[in-house]
Amino acid sequence: MSKIAIIGAGLVGRGWSIVFARAGHEVALYDSQAAALDSAPRQISQTLTDLHRNGIVDEAAETIAARVQATGDLIDALSGAVYVQENVPETVAAKKAIFAKLDETAAPETILASSTSGIAASRFTEELAHRERCLVSHPINPPSLIPLVEIVPAPWTDAAVVERTRELLAGAGQIPIVLEREIAGFIVNRLQAALLNEAFALIEDGYVNSDDLDKAIKHGLGARWSFMGPMETIDLNAPGGIRDYMKRYGPLYHEIAQQARPRGYSDALIDRVEKERRTALRVDQREERMAWRDSMLMRRAAANRK
Ligand SMILES: NC(=O)c1ccc[n+]([C@@H]2O[C@H](COP(=O)([O-])OP(=O)(O)OC[C@H]3O[C@@H](n4cnc5c(N)ncnc54)[C@H](O)[C@@H]3O)[C@@H](O)[C@H]2O)c1
């Protein structure tokens, strides 16, 4: 097993620490804020205890947690690391600053990966001396329960770096997909954006309320989406497969696409959805509902594991 350096001990950095430590790697967890470093080990242990209780990890929580060393020393964290996963705040300036430091400090063969939710690596690695070892490995939060990772190389990323990253992530139990070329928002957030844009438009134009819209996904389309994607769905939904499906329904989808027009999210629209959500779920109930969401994710991860 190898040494992995995690940069940034926030929500996502802690999640990655768990992913690599439960796979048996030694993890160095670095943060520039002492408070984040102080609280991270306790938060990681708590999550590991929950994962163990739900049958998602076999080893004792303490055994896995002992593989994670929190440190405020960047040189220490990077020393001997084969792979670095960066998780600092989501701005181009912050990514540029930390990647400049990482590129200067880490051994040239160390892979430098960013967790960025949507910024292409070319926007913050272009001027680096060893830019060929930089790329994006975008997780879905929390990576300890949701396995997908989007690997997004910059135009100058070495193909061998992409392959080593894919192998490392797959070996740690994640499910990597590799983009053929970079695009802002990658795949997951672009799909989410397409769905949310249409959903907001349907609400704003008075076709549906937000509660029924959620039902359309959770009791409709989403029933299949947790185990198969939209391409497989349509391939199986017409007797002759995908070509047959598109012959039957392609004109409808094309007509819908032509009706779509880019628009912002007006205050009135946000007010309406906020009001509907707070009727469905009061502010003081949100925390309990978040715990319910996390336990549903745990149950799903445990079922998938079996
Ligand atoms: N939260 C999500 O759902 C999610 C999902 C996927 C990807 N991401 C991406 O992951 C990254 C981190 O997000 P997060 O939600 O964990 O944020 P967060 O605010 O929880 O954590 C950021 C951490 O970075 C630390 N930090 C700031 N500057 C630093 C520096 N120069 N060196 C070291 N540490 C530094 C902060 O002290 C903080 O602990 C972002 O790029 C975000 O877009 C987030």
C-alpha cells in the first residue's frame, strides 16, 4: 500500500481520507488551519464508526483511523506520497496557489489531483513545471458512500498519469470514469445542471410544484437511475433498442430541446421554491432529515457491498 496526501481537511478531504485509509493506504492529512486539523481525526473516527456499524467497512474504526496522520507541515505530508488529492475552497485563485506550492514541493513523479467540482485543470495548472502530472479527480460527496469519481485530464496530462489514477481509485473501491477531454462542470454537474434548469423552468412557468416535481424523480425516473443510466434505460425501453427508441421518441425530445431557453433564477422563483420546501420540511426539521438521508445512503452502500 502507498502513501496518499490529502490537502484540505474539510468535508471532502475527510471523506477522501476515509476512502484511502479503509483501502489500507497510509494517509497524510494536511490543512493550513489548525482548527480544521484538530477536529478532523475525531470527525473521521465518528464516520468510520458509523460505516463499521452499518457493515460498510470490516476493520475496526480505530484500525482504519490509525492510518490517517493529520499534519500542519506540507513538506511532511508530501514526502513519499505517490498521489495527492487536493480539497481547498472552490476558486481558481485558491487552486492556482495550492497547485503552485504542490508542484514545487512534491517529487516530480507524484500525481497531483484536484477535487474541484467543475473547474477544468487547465485553468490552474498551465504554468506549472510538471503540469503533465496534474488532473482532476472529482468525487461525489461523501466519497466513502458514493463511489463515482470523474477523472478529468488537462490537454497536457500524461496518459500514464490518467491510467495510474484510474487504477489507484478503482483499487480503493471507487468507480472512476475518464473524460475524453475537459469541459467545465464535467459530466455529473452538467447532467445535474440540465435537470435543474428544466425543473426550475417547469416550476416558474406554472406546470408543476416542487413537491410533485421531486416525486417525478424519486418515484419515477429515479427508480431505475440508482442501478442503471439513461442510455441503458432507453436501450431497453424499445423493442428494437436505442435506434428504435430514438425513432419513436427522438422528435419529442428534439422539440423539447428547441423550447428550452437559457434564463436566470429569479428571486420570485427562488422564493416560491423556498416556501414550498419549508412547507414540506420546516427549518427545524432539516437536521433530522439530513441524518435520514445519510442513513439511506449508508443502507444503499451496504446493500451494494453485499
Ligand atoms: N462539498 C461537496 O459536496 C463537494 C463535492 C465534490 C467536490 N467538492 C470540492 O472539494 C473541494 C473542497 O470542498 P469542501 O466542501 O471540502 O470545502 P470545506 O470548506 O469543507 O474545506 C476546505 C478546507 O480547505 C482548507 N484550506 C483552505 N486553504 C487551504 C490551503 N491553502 N492549504 C490547505 N488547506 C486549505 C480549509 O481550512 C478547509 O478545511 C472544493 O473544490 C469543492 O468544490 C465538494
